[in-house]
Amino acid sequence: MRLRVEFTTEPFDLDEAPTHAVVAREVIQAAELDAVDVGPFGNTAEGSADEVLTAVDSLLRQALASGATRVSLQVNVIEGEAP
């Protein structure tokens, strides 16, 4: 099964990326995921279920430890992939 994760971290800072946002992006970029897209208002990545779920666990733990007060995420099965 392949999954797509979309996430944002808060609080926002439009002038400079907060530490928690940088850490979350680094976790996703370091994971063995496909189609990684990071941006100022949202981030997405795709990969196998195991890789995405492992990355999400690390993302949550590290972003919260780095000052995030909220992490919003959505995980979807990629259409056309068997569940």
C-alpha cells in the first residue's frame, strides 16, 4: 500500500521558518519517501505505508520537541493502490 502524507506545523512565522517547521521538513526529506514537496504553508510526501508511518511518527515526536504547538496532518491511501 502507498500513502500520501500532508502536514503543517504551528505556530506560523511568515518572516522566518520556525525551528519546528525546519525539523519537520528535515525528517520528511531524510526519510525514504517519494514525491517530497515542502513549502511555507504545507508539505507532502508519498511512499510505502511503512515508510510514511515511520516518518510521521518521527515527524510528530521531533516537531513537538522542537516547539510545535500543533501539527495538522492528513494521510491518504494513494488512489489505484491496493489497501
